[in-house]
Amino acid sequence: MARLLIWALIGYVLYMMFKGRAADKAPTEKRVESEETHLDPVCGMYVTKEDAVVGRLEEKRIYFCSMACLEKYRDALENKPAANKSGGNA
Ligand SMILES: [Zn+2]
């Protein structure tokens, strides 16, 4: 009787290991795709819509992880053409 119990236990453990392994892979991969995330172009972080700070550039919406990143992005946009202009004019 005790032997049967041990085999049942081994079977159960193997089953749980197999099940855990199979279940481990699928949800993590799916989750990344199903949850809507946006790339913060400044720091490269992925942010969800709810957590993001939304900046608008013409028709596009850009999602940032924080106001600091949004301001950095704006600065970069403003500085790029200016630097080009002054360089080209001089
Ligand atoms: Zn950021």
C-alpha cells in the first residue's frame, strides 16, 4: 500500500513539473503582446498607456515614462533644427 502511495506522489510531482514548465513559457510571452505598451524614445523603457505621459507631436502620440523624458524629447526636437540652422548659416 505504501509503495502505491509513493508512486502516486512521484507521478504527481512529475506532472506538476511538466505542467509548470509548459505553463511557464506561454503566459509570459503572451502577456507582453497582449498588454499594450509603448516605447519611450528617450530612455527606451516600455510604458503602459495608463502609466504613460502622453506627448503629442503633430498627429502622432508619443508615450513617455515621465514628464522628465517628455521634456528631454521636446528639448531634443527644438535643439536639433536650431543647431543645424546656425551651423548652416555660419
Ligand atoms: Zn523615459
